[in-house]
Amino acid sequence: MSQETDKPSTDGGPPPMLGAGIAIGVGVGTALGVSLDNLALGIGVGLSLGVGIGMSLPQKKPADPGDEASRDDE
């Protein structure tokens, strides 16, 4: 069995950039929660924003080998 890592996952899992969005959101939410003296609210808002950011970030797509040949012609 060989595993191909350049193909996107089709198992219905989370998008690849969701974790990065959640990390950004929790960081911002923690800072917001500390500044407002309500950490639970800040983390909740940050987590919600992070999921939205993670879902909107573009996914990495494998490079098309034909793209390099067309660039050489220019």
C-alpha cells in the first residue's frame, strides 16, 4: 500500500487550514478576554471567529505540471 500525500483528503475530515484559523482565533480571543476581564467570553468569540477564518482560508492545491511549460513560452 502506498500513500499519496499530494491529493486532498476525501474522507470528509476538516479542511487543512481549519486548525490554523482556530489557533489564530483563540489567540485573538484570549487577548480580547484578558483586556475585557472576561476570559470565557473572549475565548468563545475567538473560537467562533477562528472557525470562520479557517474555513475561508484557501486550500493548497497541487501544482499543475503543464503550468511550467506554458510559462517558458513567454
